[in-house]
Amino acid sequence: MRFIIYLVLILYGFLLACQPQDKEYADLILIDGKVWTGDPNLFKEAIAIRGNKIMQIGATQELRPLINENTKVIELDGKLVIPGFNDAHIHFLGGSIGLSEVELSTASSLDEIRQRIYRFARENPDRSWITGRGWQYTLFPGGMPTKEFLDTLAIDRPVFLRAYDGHSALANSRALELAGVDKAFSFTGYGEVLRDEKHEPTGALTESAQGIISKVIPPLTNADKLNALRNGMKVAASLGITSIQNAGGSADELALYDTLLEKGELTLRTLMAFSVGHETTEEEVNEMVRLREKISKPSMLRASAVKFMLDGVIESHTAAMLEPYSDYAGKGVLSMPSSRYRELVRLMDASGFQIYTHAIGDGAVREALDAYEQAIKANGTSGKRHRIEHIEMISDEDIPRFHALGVLPSMEPIHAEPGTIAVWSKAVGEKRLPNSFAWSSLQKSKAYLVFSSDWPACISLDPLYGLHVAVTRSTPDGKPPGGWVPEQRLSVNDALKAYTEGGAYASFEETSKGKLSPGYLADVVVLSQDLFSIDPLLIHKTKVALTIFDGQIIYKDSTLLNP
């Protein structure tokens, strides 16, 4: 009898061992939604998350067995679910600091600009400087403002306001005086101190000349910058942004993100590109390499790229073009000699860095492609996924070179918002317009599109506003009818990929984020509207209802989702 009992116990233990132990349940499940898989013809209903990874996607009924008493379940009522947005070209610290300055990007008239500046000065009497950004060239006669516009406000403090693209700025007379900018002042760097017919400074400055003023503005403390970043991350979460790629920065800025990460406060997966230029030394490059190896925290914070500024912008005729501007005798110039740029590109490529190059004019775009091609051949490298940023104008013969060289076109749809391009279009001229912000042409040539905002050098950080422009080439009120240069429009699916998968591919992370797939990082966004079924002209009205970062809810609009 004892022997039989003994056998029964052994058999029972064996059967127990064969049963699944500690069945894994989801921590969070979104049900009855429309989950985008990347295929416009294939959607799922639900998504399950465990820890910081996507556990499963499928029909709601298929995922119900993953629910237990500890699982948080959110009913979506058919709402669209997408991966978190990846803003692949941003200046996040500058944009975050700007949240506490004069905001002019949405000002639609000169009177509104005046009112905002005056109100900010009145409400901030303790600020020694009035700073801000966002003014648009199209609002000023001739495309560029003068100091008189600010002086008439009779503000008793220095005022310094950057244009929305960050490539021009306006200073009042007090700011010019403090910086020592007068009739006798001389500047020989890249950019210009604009002057009138009497050689007096007009108050407008372009490119590097802006530094003449900014260097006399009292600097912020690290604590100020950290608080600014915290505010910026809240805004990003409300817009569904879960990853960023900083297009330029320093070791000090990198340290700020590292501090937030160590404190458990970083809610943006961050890749930093170090700023380099014609004066960059070999010692500085070695330090960048050291920091790249030191600050390498997979999925959260890396510094594996460098960023060049090769030209300026079309509105101020500082972008380098292949042919003269239509409203200006010159073609613009490169920000550094071609020989020096190519030398540095070869060095950075050989040092293992991914390279970003700011190139807006078609002349600068060609120079960047030529430099990349030479470096790849000289160093025998491949697969670096070097990038060209902006590409607002491109020649037909250079379009197929992106795919051929494996170079990524990194572009900002929001820069092509038709309400902002009057000065731009005049400078480019009718003949070149078909290749303006040529997203469709590049995609058809098999280039891998990467989208972003360039914040704060844009009129909006909102990826959904940018998506609206990418799909419609129209303003929010539908102008011009049919879109501006409509042949360059994209489908919703292709534009959404460029804002998600494209960014992940650009940072070599396409196997861990940018898609809603089992095993991928749980960066998930729920939208108020189904982008695939609404009238494209209504895309800009779409709001973010829910943002999940690393498996945790970091933003929720309770008016759009059930509690």
C-alpha cells in the first residue's frame, strides 16, 4: 500500500512539474481598438503589454486570457493605436527653454507679435532680457524685420528674438548696444550683421552672427536647464513623442539627459549628435569617441552621431544653391570650405560616427552626397546610415543617389506648411518648385524617409500637424486647394512610417522600436481619430488620447478615453 501511495505522489509531482508555472499575464491591455501594424490593409484590435515590452497583439478575444486581477484594461472604442512618435531631428533643450520665453510661432500678424512681446515684458518685470523666437519672415515687408519694430515698443530692457527657423534673429537697440554692435563693428564669420544704406546695423542678424548677441545674455544654470527639460518632456508626452534624436549638442547637454536618466525621470529615448564644425580639433573628436563609449545605455541614451551645419536657409539666401536665387544675385555659400568639410567627414566616418549634415539648398545637398561617397570609398565603410538633414531643394540627378549610397533623407514636413512659404517660394522661383521638399520623389527612388520637426526651429512640435502637411501639402484650412506642389504628397501609411519606423531605422533600432509587434519596446500612442478613414484635411484636428512610454502611462486625456 505504501508503495502505491509513493508511486501516486511521484506521478502527481511529475504532472505538476509538467504544468506551466507562473503563467504570464499582461500588466496593461488596450482592447477594442484599431492597432496599426505598418500594413494599411492589416489592423488588429488589441495590444497587451508586460513590463516594458509588447507581449502580444491580436483580436480582443484572443488577448482576454492574458487578463488577471492585476491587469489594467483600457477600452478604446475603436480608436487608432500607433507606435510612439520618433522626432528624428530636434533641438530639445533649446525648445524646452523656449517654453518659458516669448512664443511667436503662432502669431499671424505684426500687431499680434507686438502684443505678445509687450505682454511678456509686462508679466515678467524681473527678467533682465526679453528673449523668444518664432517670428516668420512672411509677416515683414521685404522678409526681414528691423530694430525699429522693437524700439517702438519702448521696452527698457534688451530684446532678442530668433526667427522660427533659428537662422535669423532680431535685436532691439539696447541689445545691440550691450553687445557692442554699432556702425564700426566688424563681423567676419558665417552669416551677417545686416546694415542699412548708411551702414548702420538694422538689428537683424543671420547664422553665426546671432552669437554676437546671445553670448552677452546671462546663461542659465544647470538646474534651470533640467527644469526646462522636465517641462519639455511633459509637452512631448502630450503629443505622443517617445523618442528623439538631438541634431547637435555638447558634452554638457548630454550630461543633463544622463542626470535625468539616473534620477528615473527621462521619458524620451534620446540619441545625441555632437555638434562639429570647421574648427573641430582631433582632441575634441577623441573626447567625443570617449563619451560615445561612456554614455551608451541601450534603448535610453546614446551619443553615436555628429552633426555638421553646411549651409543656412533659403529665406535669408544663406542656403547653398546650384543656381542663383530668383530674387537675389547670389547662390549662397557653404558654411565651411568644401575641402575642410570632406576632411572632417572622412575622419568622423573612420571614427565610427553616424553623420548628420544640415543641407537645405540643392548645392549643399550635392556637396554632402559627394563627401559621403568619397568617405565611404576612402575608408572602405558601409552601412553607416549617414543622413542629410532638411533637403528643402534637390536636383533631379541627386535624388537616386540617396538609395545608391545608403544615405537617409531626414526631413521636416512642417517646414513645408503652405502658410509659411511665400518668402521661400519667391527665393526659389517657379522653375525649381517641383523639387521642393521632394518626399514622394525620394521615396519612389527607394530612399528611406525619416521625418521630424526641427523644434524649436518650426511652427509646431506636433507630429500630427506635420503629418497633415506630409499627406495634404495644405494649411489646416485646406489652402491651397489640392495642396502646394501636390505631386510630393505622401499616403497616411507612408508618412506615419517616416515618423515612427523611419526614426527607429535612422538610429539602428528598427528591431526594438518603431513598430507594434511582440517583443518590441512598449512605446504606444492612442489617437482621437482614425487617420486611415477620416478626410485627410482633418488630420490636424487629431489629438493624442494616451501615451505609453516603456510600458508606463505618461499622458492621458480623460476627455478622450474612458477612465
